[in-house]
Amino acid sequence: MIQKLANRFRFLDSLIRKRATGSPKELAQRLGITGPATFDWTLS
């Protein structure tokens, strides 16, 4: 569980560095989470 979360953070970091996050919906699809969860992730 913790490893999966750590991998998502690394992937999110790489997308941000590449400026390739896209829309919140696209980001959610890339991270394998729901659209609303994208806002929870980015605001926490």
C-alpha cells in the first residue's frame, strides 16, 4: 500500500516537472484515481 502511494507521488512529481499533468480528469486517469480525488491529492 505504502509502496503504491510512493510510486504515485513519484509519477505525479515527474508529470509536474515535465508540465504534462493535463486537465484534472486526465491527471486522474494517469494516476488511476477518480476526478474528485485529484483535487484532494493536490490540495492536501
